[in-house]
Amino acid sequence: IPQPSAHLTVDVGGSGDFAHLRDGWYDREKTADATARWTGPVATLAWRCAFPGAPGRITLRHFARNRPADAPPPRIWCDDVELSADSAPDAEPGCATLVAKIPAGLLRPDNLIRIEVPGWQPSESDSRVLGVFADWISLEAEAP
């Protein structure tokens, strides 16, 4: 069981990601220089937070080039509250980074982070319904 932390980065597709990923994730895949996993239309991960009630942020990096060109950005939720996510600069072409601020008072000792996006099917021969191709997710709570 993961210990509570103020900062957690989950290398999606890397060893040990299963300790945090919950529902809605496909098997690990390898890109040219990273590991990743596809989400379904809804995917969740768990975070045991060391500073409940503190403000924080969630950062999601994904391989946007692998999604349909007209796909909307993912929506990010902390427990049952949708967060406002903004794009952040990403140096790698075809990648996208989203940052969602967590307001003070929202974080609990145990949190369920949810990523939602309209699902799509990559081809007739691939029956999966995909969401985003996630590279990593960073979860941070400010120390009191």
C-alpha cells in the first residue's frame, strides 16, 4: 500500500504504476523512448495525500499526436469535483501537458483522480475504445 505523499509522479506504463492506477487503463505500451498506457473514456488513479485540505495540482502529460486531431482535451476530476485544466508548454512535438489546480479544502487523505475524454475506436481491427495515451501524471499538495 503506497504511503501518503505530498508529491507523487506516476510513470504510466512504468514498473510500479499498478500501485496507483485503478479502473479504465489498458496494458503497458512502449514508445520510442517512453512507456505509456491508453486510458478508456474514463480512467482513475488513487493518491494518498500527506496534506489533506492543502491546495495542490495535477499535471497530466500525454501523447496527443496519437489521438484524433479534433479530440477535445481530457477533463480532470479530483474525487467528485471537476477541475479547471490549462495547457502548459511541452517541448516535445505531438505531446500535450495539462495542469489542473486543486483548491484548498478539496484534498482528502485518500483521493480518486479521474480522467474523462470522449472515447474513440482506432480502427475496425482494434475493438478498444480509447481515451488518451498517458505518459505520466504528477500529483502535488502544498505543505502547510
